[in-house]
Amino acid sequence: MSPVEYEPVIGLEIHVQLKTKTKMFCGCELSFGDPPNTHTCPRCLGLPGSLPLPNARAIHYGLLIGMALECELAPRSIFHRKNYFYPDLPKGYQISQYDEPLCGPGRLGDVRIHRVHLEEDAAKLVHVGASGRIHASDASVVDFNRGGTPLAEIVTEPDVTSAEHAREWLTLLRTTLRQLGVSDVNMDEGSLRCDANISIRPKGETQLGTKTELKNMNSFRFIERGIRAEVARQEEILRNGEQVVQETLHFDPRTEAITSLRSKEEAHDYRYFPEPDLVPVTITSDMLDTARAALPELPAARQERFEALGLQPDTARQLAWRSELGDYFETALQANGDAGSPQAVANWVCNELVARIGDEDPAGSKAAPGAVAALAGLVERKAVTPNNAKLVLDKLVNDGGDPAQIIEAEGLGALADDGELEGIVEAALAANADAAEKIRGGNMKAIGPIIGHVMRETKGRADGGEVTRIVREKLGL
């Protein structure tokens, strides 16, 4: 009997720190990296006699997010108190939204949105050892600067099907939020944090398994690795005939270990009740009109526009879903009159440049957009071979410069004399007679040694396609 095949069922909860000037319910300025406890007041500390005052800009940003995610917008929503005790929660409760959130069901790409609601962030715990360094055990201190920061929590339906799918979809979400201007979505600074609710079930079944929650993962790479590790852990538990326990977990990216934090809370554990110090939020037609007017071009529309330029759908999607890459591409097209075709420029940006800079913002690269566009044009005009163009791009990324000048200085230009290339090909055929005979017999895979010979003789300046054409011509094919 073959072993049971399992499939993951994953829902995501994303906390987005909104880019307002002040906190959610008071006038304290937002900060990152400032001295601890320098941005606090009686309201965000929950001192007796203080009353919360909602941040209108945060509500506007919430509407923008709801519109971008095609959510149903509630004409009336209310804030609740979410009660729990933790050292980073000075009031002993968090002001959040429960059963009447600002935004209801929606969709982004192939994942349905369950809800979007507004809330305030908790403070920050710092664990300090005896030496004064951050450590795991000796003491914990609290920095209340972050407490009260406006958050939008985006909750998806369990539509995510794999760790890779989670990373891809979160990339689209981050791009959407960045385009909206509602957050800097800087995961290193905690502006975007993600929890993943994970369960598995036998393939083909519809009943959901017992879910666990991975908390506060702050990089897409860690999210992907954490989900993959938890799916593997649950599979091993079920294959051993045991039961998955519903709990909240922590993934350590250094060791790949998953450890339990606490049993999973349910809504009733928080004893939600309406916040008595805040009136309901009523969304007016003017608020909706203002939000609609502020909506920028979103990734889906940008992808359609890129496809209209002639880009392949996958390329257009990559550029639209990674906004800084799309911005670089558009600047490249506009920066140089000698640029290659849009698809050629896109290929060099998406494939070759990304291979060299990874997830970094290409705007920070020494390779100027116009230089990459010009290089793509030189390749298209066969002024330089693709292989030598890659060497030119290496220099552009490391040192900057003009691709045409680099090609001239380094002697990397393509051979201009067809007669010279024909002679080199003839010599290669003579030196590789066995390979030439195999090609005559219909085995084109045998052309490798001949092309290699030509490339060595020309120092990579010969065009591979042209070499193949001449070989076929000389062999009467």
C-alpha cells in the first residue's frame, strides 16, 4: 500500500505598520531607532483619565488597502478591546477590531481576503543578559516607543497551497502596499510581519486538519523555510500515527528548529467587547471619493500595460510584482535612444541583472538603467555576443560606466568580418572531423566541440547562432 500523500492548507495573517506621522490613538510621533521610551504619552501608556483619539490618516490608509484588495468596505465599523496580559501591553488590552472590521471579504491574485482591520501595535520587549548584551534569558526590558503604532491586519482565507506560493503571494502584497504608499513594508524594521496558519490533509480530501500558527516571521525567505519545515513536521507526526496539536510555534531560521510558544488562543480567550471610549467609525462618501482618487496604478494593471508593450506574461508579472524592478525597467526604456526592444531590455533586467543583485533594489546598483538598456540594444544589433555582454554587465554592476566604451576597451566586440569567421569555422571543422561527421549524420548535438573551438579562437567574440549557420552551410545541411 502506497503511503498517504498530504497537501498543505495555509492561511496568512499579515501585520502592516502604517506610515502615518503619529500613533493610532494619540499624538505621539512614530519612530524607529530612537532612544527607548521617548515617544510616549498618557494615552498610549493607558494611564487613568486618558482617552483614545482615532487617527484619521490610518483609517484613510485602511480604506486604500481595502480598495486595492477588492474588499467590501463596511459603512460602519467599531473598535473592540482585545484583553490579554503581556509585559509589552501597558493597558492590559489592545484596541483592535473584531466582528465589525473596516474591510470585509476581498481578493488579491489567487488568494481570497477574509478581512482587513485596524488596530494598535504592542510595545517591544528586549531581552538582555548580564553582560548588557541582548541575550535570551537574564532580564527583559520594554521599549514603549512602538506601542500604539497603527497597524492594518490582513487575514487571508486558507488558499495558499505551498511555501513557495506563500512567498510569491506575499511579494505581490508587499508591492501592492508599497505602491499604495500606506507603509514602507520594511521587514527588517518590523513594518511587515507575517503569521502563517498551517495544516495538512490527505490529497483529495476537503476536511481541514488541525492547524498550528507560526508567529512573527520577518523575511520572505524565513517564511518560506518556516512553512516548509512545519509541513514536514506535521507529515512526520501523522505518518507516526500521532495527532497534530493546535499551538503557536516559533521557527528558528538558524537551526531550522520549530518550538512551541503556547497553546493556540481562541477568540473567547481574549474576552472581546466594544471599546467604550470610542464611537463607531462611519465611512462617508467623501472619505471613499478621497481614497479612490489616491489609488495608484496597481500591480495587475501594470502587468497588463507591460504585456501591451510586447513582454511575455511571466516577464511582465515579475516586473509588475516587484515594483522597484518595474521602475528600473521603465527608466531604462526611457533613458536611452539606443535601447533594445522592450522584451530584450526586460530579459537583461529580470534575468541577468537580478542574477547579480538578488533581492536588492536595482536603483542602488552602479549599473545605470540606461546602460543596461544600451547593452541590450548592442546585443540585439549583434555588436557584442551574449556571453561577452554578460562580462560587460559584470563591470557595469561593479564599477558602472558605458557599455560601448567597456566593449571597445576590453576588445569584446563581435567579429565584424564574416570572412574571418568562416575561416575559423573551417579550421574548427578540420580539427574536429569526428564531430563534423556526426553532424552530417543528423546529430546537431555534436556541434559543441566545434563551437567551443571557435569561441576559444575568437575569445568569445563570435556569435553562436552565426557559427551554427556557417557550420550547416559548410557541411551542406
